[in-house]
Amino acid sequence: MRSIHSGQTAGQAAEAEEWRSAITTTDEERIYVRGLALDAAIGHESYPAMVLRLWTGRQPSAQDTALFDACLVAAIDHGPLAPSALVARTVTSTGAPPMTGLAAGITAFGPLHGAAVTSAMRVLADLGDVADPATWARLVFERERAAGRRIPGIGHRWHSFDRRAERLLDLVTEQGRDRRAVDRVRALAGVVGEHAGHAVAVNIDGALAAVLTALAVDPIYGDFAFALARVAGLSAHIIEESVRQRPMRLIDPTLVVYDGPPVEPPDTR
Amino acid sequence: MRSIHSGQTAGQAAEAEEWRSAITTTDEERIYVRGLALDAAIGHESYPAMVLRLWTGRQPSAQDTALFDACLVAAIDHGPLAPSALVARTVTSTGAPPMTGLAAGITAFGPLHGAAVTSAMRVLADLGDVADPATWARLVFERERAAGRRIPGIGHRWHSFDRRAERLLDLVTEQGRDRRAVDRVRALAGVVGEHAGHAVAVNIDGALAAVLTALAVDPIYGDFAFALARVAGLSAHIIEESVRQRPMRLIDPTLVVYDGPPVEPPDTR
Amino acid sequence: MRSIHSGQTAGQAAEAEEWRSAITTTDEERIYVRGLALDAAIGHESYPAMVLRLWTGRQPSAQDTALFDACLVAAIDHGPLAPSALVARTVTSTGAPPMTGLAAGITAFGPLHGAAVTSAMRVLADLGDVADPATWARLVFERERAAGRRIPGIGHRWHSFDRRAERLLDLVTEQGRDRRAVDRVRALAGVVGEHAGHAVAVNIDGALAAVLTALAVDPIYGDFAFALARVAGLSAHIIEESVRQRPMRLIDPTLVVYDGPPVEPPDTR
Amino acid sequence: MRSIHSGQTAGQAAEAEEWRSAITTTDEERIYVRGLALDAAIGHESYPAMVLRLWTGRQPSAQDTALFDACLVAAIDHGPLAPSALVARTVTSTGAPPMTGLAAGITAFGPLHGAAVTSAMRVLADLGDVADPATWARLVFERERAAGRRIPGIGHRWHSFDRRAERLLDLVTEQGRDRRAVDRVRALAGVVGEHAGHAVAVNIDGALAAVLTALAVDPIYGDFAFALARVAGLSAHIIEESVRQRPMRLIDPTLVVYDGPPVEPPDTR
């Protein structure tokens, strides 16, 4: 590295290299995502289909798109007590701009809240040669427990059964897909529940992990599927905080009362 | 406020109040978003439809959903040189976890990159009694110029015409909707272009603003529509950076070469 | 802009320009901050002195350094109920890494929590020709009230008198400096209190604003002085959360009990 | 968990527990940090001393304070090409507010840029019974290499010798402190250099790690020491970007020219 003094180019020191990107290119009038012009996609491709194309590099089938779309629906929101929602609301309450509140909410997608889909997908792919889900689940449970590691995708602070997660898992079977990951995650919840002495839910991370495995999405995108879906919910909490609440209030999460539309009993649908 | 010393409850000082939220509630097994159980929505409602329901509190029509879906497709990515993509890549390059890279990318949605949809929607709603778009555009242009304010939604660093934005605007007309906001944003680009002496594009912020106005979405959600869409693109850039690139590289944005799928000429679709 | 397809350089489109920076330069073995080699500064210059040099471009006097040092001490922490501390703790509770928790805490420095020093400095500099502090305060109060704007630097959620802020203001007088900004901020609190019908404190933003004005620091750095100081406190809250608390706990800010060292009565010092 | 419908308290579901914090408490007029009233500290304690008190719970000696102060000076800035500075500038360039730019900069403190002090401190504390630094360094090097792990605190992209880091290490010896960690980190750089075939620097992470070990600061605070120090530098880059540069410019890090004060040759001091 050469000596750099006043008036000389500091940046010369740094060796910048050509680099390559296979995602998006542009010309004077168009933007091409994985080769497809956005103006051609608009009105023909759905957003979930385009996300799959963007993330896998392949044009998805209608079935693939429907399943991925269901994943996004399942994780869209979980109410004002999720850590990401509380964080987004607290930041908004200080007068920070909406996009800053959103960024803050996303920092709360730690391994215990949302960012466990990728690790759950990796666990589900482990021990590929063990065919029986119950056997596999016991092996994984014992191994992780011995290593003192938390098992991702299983258990929830408030729910011992999560119909949202279960419905998502059912879709894989309804589509006639390879159900191995689905059987594995359910078997794993069973083993954890046996050990705990009470029912333990497959949580949203675990359900997303099984479905995205069935979709052959790279595990590396697992956490991003959750994050993308939940941005919709965080946005609603940020807006509601700024519109309905007093600035700089102390947010007590035990004192929230729901006053939205009456719940629709699902059996009438 | 009472005196608080060692062993006393600091929090007693703070008056926490009951608060209300109309977004999401839960029971033992279910999550209800704006009253609709997620397990009932999965497989029946698309993600774009659910986002509209979440943000407006109303079940959207199929046409509304299609138009909002198109907005998300239009803003899904703009390549590795967008500030948010460069930020997400630079953070990822330091070894920070993917969700941190995503949060960082979102901090870059400033008023000059993405976070101008809401302000553009407010401009488009101004002077509601001026019927003629050209007259309206001149009035707004002169007013904003006199105030030294930047006009949101018009102009782009690299494009003087943006087919993606134009296609989005065309959809409003194709659906037979009120095209007032569409006419206004195009007239505004015309006036800005006249003044600049060269063609100036309606940019993605401006196109989203006109379409979301036609959808009667509250302007406050405008910037979030962009953010939600672009999370898909940021995710792809974060993954590509971590998988393909050397850690701690100095990212020179002028040295990127596209090596993805060949572009598909739109006229063959 | 030229057309860019597979294999071409996307970045050619972007015109990157030479740019200049006057802050820091390096040579093979050294780093120079505002011209001073860090290895020469280490052991000779204090951190507060170096921050002043970095921010103003001038070597500060010992008195300047002492006053700025006092600003940093005054804002170092305000306990676990400050929004930034609650945010940093909530993010940490999800298993996110410490640096992510710190970034999150800083997003909570909105205009109502910390990021009001710069705006308070600008208010204090207004109406420069009004000599009498009481007259000035009434003029500013009426003007801001008429405009529906919040007056920065005055008032606190919990304190009606803030000895920390007062002590900081006293230092300016003790140093024999121009006390105009100090008199103004106190007069402003007086007028706000008269209007409210009860005593209203000069808060930490207001005290920092007056002292930094006396130091002739550019108002643009005001919020950064608060942020820099408070990073120390946020760090302590992040560590304590990760070490002492159960992960993914629901943080009720009304239920915190202080169990640290007994408080030292200040009059014994 | 009970069923919660419209009009019921969603938060009742969550079990919020009393929690304890030993950092800061307040009464009506005062704030006490680790028991010390801030109004008593202002003017008597320096900021570096207060940070040490806040982080360790103990009142530091004058020597301890001087050494910690030197750590903060050493890491105060490293110029516009550090990833955190580039990120903070890019975010600022989009019109995002200064505090958002600062939060963004901090997200870039990944394990390869700043957030390696804590891990380096843990490495330095390993194999406590190996007395000879050279023997220890070889053992650690072989072990980490075999595990495919990067050795924290050693090596830099641009510098093969870092006078700033060396000066910091020298201070420990000058103060007559236990120099074991200092000898270890230098021995480790020696072994890495032998293996690389060229000189390899102890970097700022490694120097901070050795000095903070000598100060008996908990390793968990290591990364925060870097972060706190560098907030000063990030602030300067954010301000300079917003004041001197064109908004939404494409930042090419190889094209920066230093135009600040002429560098002062250290030997004249």
C-alpha cells in the first residue's frame, strides 16, 4: 500500500475487483429479473411467483406458487405482542420515521423469533438415509439434546397447537407432494412433547421449514420467507401505533385489548 | 414520581395504560387477522389479498388484489446498484447475519429511494378541485418549485422512460378504474420534463403512488408497499453476496457484470 | 444509458465521480484523524478531546474538552425504561447478536427521545437579536405554539426537575462562558411551565443543546452527542438482558425492580 | 391460554414477570448509574471512567481509565472505506435521517469488521495454563486452523503493520500491568505471519482484546468498546456526506480523495 497524504487518492490503496451478479439487469427502459422483463411480468405473474423465480432462478409451476403463497399468508402477522411488533411500535413511538420502525422490527427476527426457519430446514435435511420419521425424530432429538442445542421449529410461548402451522403442512399432502419433511417435523414435535410431558406445537418456523423443503427452496432462503411475510404485519403495527397511540407512551404488552372486527369462525367458510 | 432506591420497583413510576389494537388477535389454537382465521385463509386467499385486508381492514375484490399484486411485482428488485442493495451487501460482507443485512437494507429506503410513495400520494391528492391534469400539474410544479421542495415520484438517476412504471399505470386504465391519479402523475412528469428540457420518467414511486391512490389505500401505506416488495430483492442480494463473494471485499458499484439468464425480449410473450 | 445484457457491465451505466473527504486518511502503517496520527494521540489525547477534534476539525482547549466530556457523562444512561433500552433488550431477547441489538436501540433515537438536541440547538439560535432571555422565550413559545410544533428540549415524561440537566447548565457558568443559550433554555422552560401550570424541566436534550451551543459545535452534531453517550448505556442493557434474563420473555416495563448498588447521596461527595 | 375475542384483553394470555436490573435507577430529580448520581458525576468523572463504571460495576482507578480512554481513541475512525462508514454514507445519501444512518453503520459491525474483539478476548483467555506465549500461539493456531476457523484480531486488508494497535499494546507495558495477553496476541500474529510468508499485523480488534483483557473487562463488552469508539467516526462521515455530497450519488470507494488538514508527522509531537 502506498503512502497517502493530503490531496492524494485514498481509494487507490484499495484493490477493487470486477464482480458478478446473476439477479437483475437493466437497459435504458427496462428492468429484467432473472431474465424476465418486469413490464412483461406485471399483470401476468403474481408476486409470490416472482419471488420464487427471484430466489430459485426458475419459473415456478402453479402448484409451487400456490404453496409458497400459502407460506406467506401463514406468517403475515401474529399480533402486537411478537417482539418484532413491540420493537417496531416502540421505535415509532419516539417519532422515528416509518421505514426506520420497519428496519428496527426486522432486527428482532432473531433465532428465537422468525429466524429459525433456515436452521429448521437444515435439521430436517439431516440424516437423509433414515426413512422412518419416528426413528429419525428420536435420533435428532437425542443428538441435539446431548449437544445442548435448542431444536428449531418446535414449541411456542403461548400455543400448544397451532392450526395455522398444521393447515400449512396439510397443503403439502393435499398437493400430493413428497411429505417426508412434513412427517419429520410432526414426529419431532411428538418426541419433544413426550419428553416435556405435554403437547408441543410445530410452530410457524417448523411448518415453513417443512413446506419450503417440499418446495426445494434453498434452506438459506427460509428465514427470508418469514421476514418477507411479516413485513406486512409490522407495517400495520407501525401505522396503528402512529395513528392511534400517544407518542412516547410506555408500552405495557399485558394491557393490550383487541378491538378489531369480530373473529370469523373458520367452520363457516 | 416517588423516590426509588435499591430493591424498589422502578417501573411503578411509569403509568402504563390499557391500549387497543384492531389488527390481530389469537386464541389457544388460532390467529385471526382482521377477524379472519389464518388457517381458514391458507389455501384460499393469496398473500397480496391478505396484505390488502391487513392494511385496509376490508376484504379486497379480485380486481383490487390483481392491481396490488402488480404493484408488488413492479418493485420487486432494481439490481445491485440500488442503495438498499449495496448497503445490504456491504453489511453481509462483514459477516453480519442475514436478518441484520436485511434490516440494514431497509434503513436505506430514504425519501430519495423508495420512501417517496407516501409523499407522492399526498401530492397527487392535493388541489382536489382542479379537474384538468395539465393545469393541476403546472400548479403543483410551480408551488413545489417556489417552496424549494423536490417533487416526489418523478425522475430517475438512470432511466428517462420506465416501462415498468408505465405498464403499471396502464393497468389502471385497463381495469376501467378512475384514472385521475394516473393522468396527474403523467402530466406532472411532462411538466418536469418541459422544464428540464428532456424527457423525465414517472418513476416507480410515482407509479405506485398513482395506482395505490386508484386502489384507495391510505397514503400512509404507500412507502410500505415499496418496502414489502423490495424485501424479496434485498434477500436475493444478501444471499448472492454471502454465497458468491469474498468476505470484506471493497464493493465497487461500477465493476459489476451481469451473468444471469439471458434477457427475454418482452415482445415474444 | 446503454443497453446491458448478459455478460456486459451493468455498472458502466452509472457515472461514478471522484469525491472528497476531509476526515481521515491512512498510509501503510498509520491512520490520521483530522491530520493527527492516532498512534501519536493514544496516551496523550482523551477520547472526548478526539471526538471534538473529529467533529469540529480543531484541537479543543482543555476547558472545551471538560465541558464536552460532561455532556457525555450526563447522557450515558437513563435506565431500562427508555425506549432505546427497551428496544435493545427486546431484540436481544430473540437471540439476535449484540451489535444488532445496539443498532436497534439507536433506531429508537427519534425526535421525542434523544434526537431533539439538534432541533433544540436551532431553536436556541433563532431570533439572535433578541437580547432578553424572557422576551426571547415568550416570542419563541408563541411562534412554535401557533405553528403547532412541539418545543424541543423542554419537559420529561417522569421528571419535573432534572438535576443532571441543571448541573450541566451550571458548568457553563462556572467556566465563565457566554451563558446566553443557558439563560434562553431556562427561560423557555419557565414559559412552558407557566403555560402548563406546573414546573417543567429543561430535559437532557435541552441541556445538551445549550452546552453544545456554548461550545460552538455545529448544531448538526447535537443528536450525535446524545447517541454517542448513550451507546454506553445501551451496551449495558444488552449485556444484562442476555446474561440475566430468560430468552423470549415478554418484557413488562412496569415490573422492573432495581437491585444494583445502593444509591450514593450526592451531598456526601 | 384462554380464548381471546373482540373486546377481551389479548395481553392477559402473556405471563409477564417481575424482572431485575442493576444498572440505573431514578428518583424524582436524579438518575443514579451503578449507584452514582449523574449530577454528582458531572464535572468530576470523565466519560471513559463512567463507561468503565457502567460496564464493570466498579469505580475504576485513574490508570484503568487512562488505558480504556486510549482504547476509545485508537478505534475512533478508520476513514471512509470502512464498511460501516460506506453503509452510513449510502443510507444518508437516500435522505434518511442521521440517526437511521448511524444505526445502519452499526449493523456493519460484523465479525470481520469490529465485532471480533469479544471473540479475540475469548481466544486470548484459552489454554490458561500454557505460560510461554510462542508455545501458546502455535497451539491455538494449529487448533483453529484444524477447525477451519478464522483467527480473530490478526491481519488487515490494507495494513501489514498497524502503529495504532502497537502503541495501544505498548501502553499496557508502560503501565507495568500483566502483559500476558499482549505477548500472546503478538505471538499469534507472528505465527500467522510465518504461515502466510509475510508480516501480518495485530489489528485493532486484537489490540483492543489484549488491552481489555489486561483491564479485566468482561469479554462480552469487547465488541461494544469498538462500537462506542467508532460511533464518533460514523457521525463525522454521516455529516460530511449530507453536507458535502450530492444526494443519491453512486459511491465508488476507489475514487475518494483526502482533502483534510495536512498530516502531522508523529515524531514532531
